[in-house]
Amino acid sequence: GKVYDITDFVIHHPGGDKILLAAGGSIEPFWDIYSFHKTKDIRNILDRFIIGHVKEWQKEQNKVSPYVNDPKRNKSFVINTTMPFDAETKPQLLMESLITNNGNFFVRNHMPVPDIKPEEYNLHISIPGKKEKVLTLKDLKKFPQKTIVSTLQCAGNRRNEMNRFKKIYGAPAGFSAIGTAEWSGVALRDVLTAAGITEDEPHFEHIVFEGYDEDIAGEHYGSSIPLDLAMRPRGDVLLAFKMNGVDLPRDHGYPVRLIVPGVVGARSVKWLKRIGVSEHESQTFYHKKDYRTTPPSVEWDSFNFGDAHAIYYCPVQSAICTP
């Protein structure tokens, strides 16, 4: 029921000018997707820009949540946000075995979970100057298959601990947004080589990825990794379709996801839709404006996230899970 003039804030908005999509209308549909906005701190920022109120404001009734088709989860998680679902493994369950059970494996989604039928799945591979390749799930499975054991860690792991020293940007997270699984699929290098990419491309430096998950504006989650990481002859970057011996659960990217061992989980794009090559890193919000390394001196209201370095590798750490 409030009206805001955010003219002075747009250039500081971490999500860029996407905020203007709500201009002249309601912010609720956008905040239903990006529900991490629903915190006291962010409401306090927004309240600075109130210029009036709408008379006889009435909220929509019987509104259907965009997350209504998300999969059911077990009740063992430590839940950070429900929409989008962001949850950690309970520390005592994390320590039960080296391999984390699929049902207990941490989940970090950014948008509603796509529901993709395997027979309708297509992976698009775009290379400038060449005809786009489209691979079905059956096509992908014709490549030599391999299995690796790899640990994934959320890039926001331990944010709650950092918040004790200084308020930082990003969704809350404890120390158990991490898990180890057996991943089966095909080597990204093999698929890119078949599409005509070589490891010494003169014009390209990055492999960019886009998922099928999308927001209310039709923008998809995306990220990228350096070309040399994707094309290492003895590397283990996978296009995975199995997790611990069974088809990927929907929360973990069914039917196909990227797995980039040793690199923060934000780069292992789920529900993989598109692969491309580029001179530049991914220009999507979640790569260009998030998951980047910032110094402790940063003031969030005036910082340009595009100037920071993208997070890939992280230092080895430890945490006491039990007792």
C-alpha cells in the first residue's frame, strides 16, 4: 500500500536495473520470487524512499505462489529460506558418512524448481559462427560416461559467522551448506570438443551456462567458468545426470546439471539449458552481481559488484559438527 521513489537507489541496487520492472506496479510478485528481500534490514532500506500511500489498498486474494510446484522435502533440514528453498544439512547428519544422502544434501535454489520431462529435455550449445547444436538426454548419454566423488559447497557457507563481525550482503547460511556425493555423467570437455571447441581457442576465454530456472521477468540463473578449467584433459567437470547412483533429484538439477569439482557450488548450474563460449564472464545477475569476492571495507550501498572478482576456488576450512 506504499508508494516509493527509488530514483537515487537504482544505481546502488545489487540486482541492477531489474528493480525497474516493478515500476508503476506492485513489488509483491517480484518479492515472492526473490523472497530474500523479506527481511527487516531490506525493508528499512526501502522505507527510506516512501513518498505516499495508496488509498483503499487491498491485497490480492487467493494468490498462487510461484513455488507451488516445488518438490516435497524431508523435515531434517536447517532451513534458511523457504521461497526460494535454501537449506542446510543438520551437522550431525553431515557426519554420518563421507557420502551425503540425497535427501539430506543441502539445497540452494534461487528461483522456483523447473519440472522437466526427460523426453522433452534439450541442451543448447551455442558457438559464434556455427550452427547451434541441440542435444537430447539420449544424445548426451551416448558420450563416454564417468563417475566422480566430489564435494559441493554453497558460496555463502558460514555467512552467519561473518555477520557477527560485520553485516554482509547475501542470504543467511550456517556452516553445513556443504555435501559430498557420487556424480555420474559425461565430461564437459567431450561435449565441447564434439561441438567444435578446442582448448586453445584464440577468441574465447569463458564457457557460459544457463539453467531452465527463471524469474518473473523470464531471466534465467546463469554462471560461467574459465575455458581452461572446462577443457583440462584430466579435468573432471561433468554434465551429470545421476547423484549417488540414481537420477538427479529435482532439487539438484534433474535431468542434467553441471558439476565443477573444487569450485563453489554457485558455478555448478542446475537444470542446464544452454552452454556457450564467450570472451567475457557470464553477464547474468548471479554471476556479475553476486558470488564475488569483496574486501571487509565495502559499504554495500555504494559498492559496484561488477568490479569485484568472481569466486571460484575457496580455501580449505574446518568446522566442529558434533558435539
